Amino acid sequence: MSQDAPPDQTPPPNPFEVLGLQGTEDLPAIRKAFLRIAAQSHPDRLRTRPPEEKAQALEVFLAAKKAFETLSQPDKRREWSEKMAPAKLRPSIPVRPGSAPTPAFGVPVYVPSPRPPPDTAAQQLYKLGMLALEAQDYGKALGMFSRAARLLPTPRYQAMELVCRGHQYLSTRFFDRARESFEQALQLHPECREARASLELVDKQSGRYLKGR
């Protein structure tokens, strides 16, 4: 009696996306991206953090470690890089929906490899963005939240993108623009604690600035 086929498993996440990369980087750049994430999420650096936060950071660290180990192998790095390349750069011929891909005139048919669901990649980018935000690396956090919002345009991700923009304005003392960004974030996601705390921060900093002038 034949056994039932095992259920389809979720495809592994793209290691380049896990490390916040574009897919064209060499090994030194990949190592640098991994070390940057490890510096923010390694368990030894988070001993005094709440258990929930440590568990989340550990998940990010382990995912980044696995991605780095995968991309350290030249053949795997080349394979994933090709998967991220634009489809128009790859040899392909049109395939009718529902038809089996077959070679034509000796030209291989390009069959797109399955990618992780957008929500999985977006969640990973969101976690990296939160770690960068905690480290006050607002430029990197903005990039992560922006990519997450493009993959999965939810109010939460879009609000965090605005929060990071607001902090960039705040760092250059553009208080009005910073306040506007934080208020827009709250309109998108009224439960965004980061936006609410940032509004209190901009009021304090603008008051101190005006008082010192």
C-alpha cells in the first residue's frame, strides 16, 4: 500500500532578503551585513532584555546565521543570486497557463523558483527594522520598513516607515516635519506606540531647543 505524499513545505526564505541585501553582493559584503545584524541581535548582547524580546532577537540572529552559512557557499550564492535577478535577463519563452513547460528549438524554458510568501519576508524585514530602530540606526530601519511595506502594505509597516522618517527629521532639528510624520503614523495606525512616544520626544526636544536659543 503506497503512503500518502508528504504535504508541501513552505519554501525557505531567500538568504539575501534575510540579510537585507539585493542579491548582487560578494562574500565580504554578505559577511558585513551578517555581522551588523549579529551585533544587534546576538543573545550575549541582550541578557538584560525581557524574555519575549530576547526570543525575538534570537530568532532573527539564527535566521541571519543560517543565511550567511548558505551564502558562504559559492554555488548556493550563485543560485540565490540568479533567483533574484530580473526575469527579463533570463532565457525564457512564454508558457500558457496550465500547460507543461517544454523546450522549444533547443531553448530551455525558465520556470520561476518558488519564493517565500510576501508576509514571511515582510515579517523578517520588520524584525530587522525594529532592531535597527532600537539601535537608533534610523537610516537602516527606514530601509527595512520601506521594503516590508512594499511587500505587505499594512498600516503597521507603513506607520513604522513614517516613524523612521520622523526621527531622521528630528535628528536634523526639523521639528515640524518630524511631528507631521509622527502624526501621520498615528493616523495610519492609532495603536502605534512608537509614534506616540516619538511625538512626546519631539515636544521635549523642540522645547529644549527653543529654550536654549
